[in-house]
Amino acid sequence: TLFKTLAISFSTMTLFTGITPLYGSSLLYAGPASLVWGWVVVTFFTWFVGVAMSEICSSFP
């Protein structure tokens, strides 16, 4: 439905605004490398969640 599509789009776009408050403490305690490598690690595991969800969805007709 239209509502589901809008909800998924909104939750994806607000990811960047949701992590903005964490920039200060991350840069203060760990430096810019923590932002880069943290983003890489989280992206890697998020990809696995997407693969698992696609496998589950492909089993239903």
C-alpha cells in the first residue's frame, strides 16, 4: 500500500538524521576512523539482514 511504501522510505531517509547526535562523542573518543569503520561494519551486517529477509520473502508465493 501507499502507507507502507512511505513508511519504508521515511525510515530509510531518517537514518542519517538519527545518527547525527552520535557524531560528537564518536569523534571525541575514537576519532574519524571510528565513523568510517563503524559505517563499514554496520553496512556489512545490514546487508546480511537484507539477504535473510529476501530469502524469507522468496519462500512465499
